[in-house]
Amino acid sequence: MSDILAENLSGKSVMGSDGTELGLLYNITMDLKSGELHDLIIEPDEAISTRAVDFDINDAGRFLVPVSRVQAVKDYIVVQR
């Protein structure tokens, strides 16, 4: 995957590999010592039920998607469902 600036990801739509729109990228978590990225934090789309996804959900109701599940970053961020 080519280098992508974080500023270009802010607010980008996130879609599951099955074509389901999951929501918008809210933030990304990382290890400050190593710089390793951990999770995408997704603000869920109002139309999607939190029971319909197999991602962890934080206290604010946002999806925590491991960076390892990112398949593509273009018009959408595509994640493995």
C-alpha cells in the first residue's frame, strides 16, 4: 500500500468488503513509542446496527477496526468484514 497522509483520511467514508457503508473515519489509534497503528475508530452510519458488525465498540459507540483489516484506501477505506 502506498503512503497516505493522515490529513487525507480524516472524515473519509469506511466501507466493508461486502459493500456495506460502515460510517466515517473518526480517528486512528497508535502506539506512541513504536509508531505502530492499532485501530481505525469509525463513527457508525445511523442506518447500521451495532449488532450487525463483528468489531469491538468503544464507550462512545464507535467501531474499533484493527488496521490489519484495511484492504484498500481510495475513495473509501475498505475493511474486511
